[in-house]
Amino acid sequence: MCYDIAFSANIESIFKYLPQLKAGGNLDIHFDPTWHKIGMSYPQWPVITHRNGLQLEQFTWGPIPKLLDTLEKVKRQRQLYLNARSEKVLENGTMWNAIRHQRCLIPATGFFEYRQIPGWKNKVAYHIKSREQEVFFIAGLWALSNSWDVDKPGRIPTFTLLTRSANPLMAQIHNGGDNAGRMPMMLTNELAEEWVKPSLTDTDIREILRYELPAGQLDCWPVNSVRKVKPDDASVIAPVIHGGLPALQL
């Protein structure tokens, strides 16, 4: 699954890729560039919704469904809702199907995944980004969640990031663990605009979720592990050379 993302661009750069966003109001959020955020820290993140027009807002990554009705359950299980499988969006009886009309976009400049190498003790971290543009968009769903923060007792806007089966490049990188063979549900700019339109039918949603970003539109390279404490700067995505690392088939 995808728990590590980056947005190292200027927040205003989003408008370059979604010109219609200008109709949604002024830029009223503060978001410092970041080269890495882990989902399990439940960070604030810029998201795009279509509530009273196309808007850029700031939500918390990680919904808290009603079944997590104690603080202990929230601490133990909330991370399970950081991602949602795109296949579940139209599956009756799921939480994701229930909020399928609450669609959003998660802008990012990159994400991280780990590759398992036969015979190696440690997995190799990779930074992956769009080859064609600085900022890209991941399909998501949003929900108002009960807050367990005593300083924020009301309901808070949260989001989950959709994943799909991996394309041929990502299948080589995300090749180990229980959720191997997955990647973020990355969309073209045109599909991103479609995804947040309130008028979408289930048929429209299904069609968008069939989209698979071609492997040739991704750039990737090995980096140091992003699960270790380090400065939040460009050194996070600095290329690392591993002797004997098998080449990816591009």
C-alpha cells in the first residue's frame, strides 16, 4: 500500500495543472513543502474537493470510521484506513462504497515504496514520481471523522488515498509483503478533473478506476530508507547506489 508521499513543490503550482481550481476561491491554506510524510503520523495535507465549486482545502490523512469507537481502537486500527483499494469503491456494503460520492484529489510530487531483492536482508527504498509533470494527482475519498483529540472535539475532515493493481514498473518495486503489487491510483489531469465532478455515476466512477498509468510515465530511483528520522529536505530523495542491485525492466 502507499503510506509515504511527498509534496515538495510550491502550493500554488497546483493551479498550473488544474486551471479550473481558480473558480473555487482564493488560496487560503498554509502548507510548507515536504519531501516525505508518513501516513501513520496522520498529517495535514492539501486536497482538492468539489464542495461549492472546485476548492483547495487542507484535510487530515486517515479517516476514523464509527467502528473505531474507543481511543484504544483508534490507536491500533486507524492506519488500516490510510489507503482504500479502488476495487472496494463500488463494492456494496463497504465503507468506501458508502462515501463514494465524497471524492477528492491528493496532489503529490512523489511517493516511496520498498523493493524486495532475493538474498538481501533489507528492502531497497525507491522514490517514484511522474516523468511528465512536477505535481500529479491521486484519487481519494474524504469523510468527516470523529476526533479523539481533546483540543479538537468536533468532527474533522479526513481523506484516504486510493490504490490499484500495480503497472509493470511498480509491480517490480512493490514486490513483497502482504500488499505487494499495489500502487497509488494516479490520474491524468483530465481524469483528475472528472474524478471530483459531483455528477459522476457509478458507471463513470468504474471507468475512471480502470485507468492504469503507463509505466513509461514514471521516473524512479533508489534512496535511503524514509522510515528513519532525517531532515525534511531534498536529501530525502537523493539517489543512492547499491552495488549488485538488479536493474528494473523498463
